[in-house]
Amino acid sequence: KASAGQLYAYFAFNPEAATTFVHFYNTAAASVTVGTTNPLFTIQIPAGSAANLAFPYGVLFSNAGWSVAATTTAGGNTAPSTGVSLEVWYA
């Protein structure tokens, strides 16, 4: 998203045979260095599983843009070999 806003829900599916971590950044994608930039929050999705959560009042992303990345470790920068399927509801 190229401007500030609120995240109201997400659904993520991890088709990998290993755990995947999805990081939500309060920063535009061009300003994120995965593994170095601190995410606003991270979700861990077990192998072959899905995760979803709704935020009735939204999670505020206050910067001029926000982005998401998936990695194979909590603090790393290696992308999973198969992409995570991610849907977000935002305003």
C-alpha cells in the first residue's frame, strides 16, 4: 500500500514443507531491507497450514506506505521457495 492506512484482516496459506514467517512493515516496500528493517509484527505459519485473523478496529500503519514479506526464519531474509498465498483487507 502506497499510503498510511489500516489492516482489518488477513488470510495466509503456507504451502511449504517448513514454517514460514510473514512480516508486516510500517514502511513502503522500497524502504524495506528484509532481515534488517524491523517489522511492525510477524506471524508464523506452520508447514502446510493457514492462518487468519480479523482486527475489528484495524491495525494502524501510520507511515506513507506499508508492505509485507515472507521468509524462512523469524529474523532472516531468505524467501521461501514457494510463495505464501496472502490476502489482506485494508483501507
